[in-house]
Amino acid sequence: MWYHDGMICTGETYKSAVKVTFAKGTSLEDPSGLFNSSLEGNTRRAIDFHEGDDIDEDAFKTLIRAAVALNRSSAR
């Protein structure tokens, strides 16, 4: 789990993927379309990374920063 003024995301490993689940994913803008899992929920959104996937590092960092900013705004 990663925290900063609240939970940012969790990481889970599976045989076929590594899943990164954002606790408040539905409240985050995802213009790059990184969220590809847990899309039916009301709060969380996830990204499943598979072996060989190209990862848009800049978009992922932007998503992490947005989650931190959201936590900071909620903490006040």
C-alpha cells in the first residue's frame, strides 16, 4: 500500500498481472486511459500490468500525483 495524506493505491501480484488499485480512482481524471480493470465499481479503479506491456511512465506519474493532490484536498 502507498499512502500520502490517505491511501493512494495498493499493489497486488498475480500469475498473469500486477494490479495497481487506486483507492479513489473514480475521482481521478484518466486522460491517457490507464485504468483497465475494476471499472464497474463506484470508488476504486485499477491498472493491470502484464509482462511485456509498454508503460506510459509520465501518465502513471501524473495519476499518482493526482491521487496525492486529491488526498491533500480531502485532508484539509
